[in-house]
Amino acid sequence: MRAVPHLMFDPMVDPSGSARDALGVGQSAAPGLDVRHGTILTLEDINVSFDGFRALRDLTLYIGVGELRCIIGPNGAGKTTLMDVITGKTRPDSGKAWFGETLDLTRMSEVEIAEAGIGRKFQKPTVFEALSVFENLELAQKTDKSVWASLRARLSGEQKDRIEDVLTTIRLRESRNRPAGLLSHGQKQFLEIGMLLVQEPQLLLLDEPVAGMTDAETEFTAELFKSLAGTHSLMVVEHDMSFVGSIADRVSVLHQGHVLAEGSLEEVQANDEVIEVYLGR
């Protein structure tokens, strides 16, 4: 009998085909992640309850490889719980959660999920304010984080090049030596996104990334996300409909813990149920 390695499980196969097939946008995930259906994230019939309150109800969601998906919905719709399930912070009561074809997120720890290639950015930026922008990016890299290893660590040429690339991407090259605490709110948001990027994640989860930003910062964030889509898959939780319309490949509307509607922003904005529960008339 074949032994199954830790964290690796037989791929899900649906011979009849399903909504999860061919969701990718023609991009390839990094080597080692099996995305044969073109789907990087599969959530099926996810249920989560807290003291009798059903935070997620039979939630099913598929994210394609290289896709930029926006998640919208009223407060209490289950958006944060959804991200908690994907990152292992909350275990579902029932349902399936797969990263690629072979990684069962319900059996993995938060650390294992992060190391597998899922990065999460919370609404409030969390950077090391006493350290420089460059030092924040240096600390965020995928390396041994033990005290002894950190004391002995020296950046390789490849690591330095990666940080330089990210500094350019997030437009903080000129602020590389500036303490992070002196950055504007928007710049701190960009730095935290950069701290995720140096870890080379496959899937980025971003919670209300433009909250509190200036118009110019919001515009740059839209450009940044669109440039990342394709080489990364992005799931963005956001209330700013103008921003959502400027970036989304597809929009999912959550209501009372389940997906109420999906499609382009124009399609969901025209949905009577969405108008009733979220957008208003």
C-alpha cells in the first residue's frame, strides 16, 4: 500500500468536470504546487459556527491560478472568517479546503500554510517601525528565523536582488533606509505587501488594503495589484466599489456566511438580491 507523505493527499478528481475546472487565467503556479485544474484554492461546503452562530454556511468558492478575485459583502457576512479558514486560524466544522490539488488546509497549521505559499495582509499594517524599510524586507524573507540563525545570517546576492526588485515594485526604493515608523499610512501598507512578496507566496489574501489611503495611493495600489495578478493569485476583501471595479477579474458577494452571487462587478451590481442586502436601492 502506498504511503502518503505528511500534508500530501490524493488529488480530487471529478471525472464529470465541475465549476472548479479551468478557472486559471493561463498562468502557471510555482513548481511543486499541483494546479492541474487551473484552480489554486478550492473551498467546498465550508461550515463554521461560534457558540451556535453560523459564521459560514455551506460556503463554496474557487480561485483560479493568477486570478484577482474581490470579496465584498456587508459587515458580518463572514469575510474575516473566510480568510481565517484559508490561513488555518479557524478550523471549519465541516467542508473541504484545498490549496492546489494536494494540500488539505484543514490538516495544516498556520505556519505550514504560510510556508506552502499563502500570505495574508490584515487591514491595519503591521511593520517593525524602529527598523528601516530594507530591514523589514530582510526579516520577512523565507529563512530560518531562530535566534542563532538570525544572528549569523548574511544576505546572498539572490536575496539582495529580490529585495531590490520588491523595493522597486512597491515604490519605496528611495525610502530604503528610512525607519518604517516614519512612513505614511499608505507607504506602510505598501511595505507590508512587500514583506509578503519577498516570501514569494502563490496566493495573497488582502483585507481592505486601501482603507485610509489617499486617492493617489489608492490608484497606485490598483496598478500594483493588477501587475501582481498572473504571477500571483490575489483575493481582496474591500468595500470601496470604485477600487473593486478597477481591479477585479471576478467578484464574489458574501451574505450571512455563504456566497450570494458571483460574476463581474456589473453583474453583481445588477443582482436584485445583492442590491437588497448590500448595495441598497
